Amino acid sequence: MAISAPILAGYTLAHVSGYEDSTEFRGGVLRPASGAPIFQNVHAGVKKVFRLEWAGLTDAQKATVISAWTALAEASASFTPPTGGSAVTVKRSPDQTALRWRSTAASGGRLLWETTLELVEV
């Protein structure tokens, strides 16, 4: 399957070096003394979780990822995953206040950047 560059909040991001999507239920399960589980789901169906990984980003590509992530500070945003389709997403954790970056040295004294971004469908 061919992949394309992901788009988040109108920003076309660099091609990913790793991509994962999964589905999950939103809600919880309680196990009372009787042992019979009690399910309390927020939504009857499943929602997608997207994990994007980048390695070897330039400073400009890093800045674009930061701009897209910043758009999620207090709002949801449309997302087009590398495999196509679309979803309205938010950050994986509402209290995530930092996007962590790791660097590696490249030729010419430059740094290349890597990070991971997790999004969940609203």
C-alpha cells in the first residue's frame, strides 16, 4: 500500500518513518464482587488511535510538526493519515503539554530530529 504525507490541522507533515493505527473502546469496565463485568462505554462503536513516528526531520520539518501539534492545544483538528481517509482528532492525552524531541548529529554539524505523536479520534 502506498502511503502519503499525513495532514494535521491543515499542515502537510513530513512522510513518517513509522505509523500505527489501532481501534479502541472508550469507557471502562467495573468488576464488582459478583465477578460479572459492568461495561460503561462513552460511545457504542470503536474509535481510532493514530501513532506517527518521525526520524531524520530537518529543522523546517520539525517546525511544521510543532505548528500542527500547537493547533491541538485547545481544539480538535482534522487529520488525514498516511494511508488515506480522514478523522477529527485530539492529542492522546489531554494533559500532554510537551512534544518530546530527540536529536542525532548529521553531516555538516546539523541536527536531525525524531519524535512520536499520538492522536485519538473524537
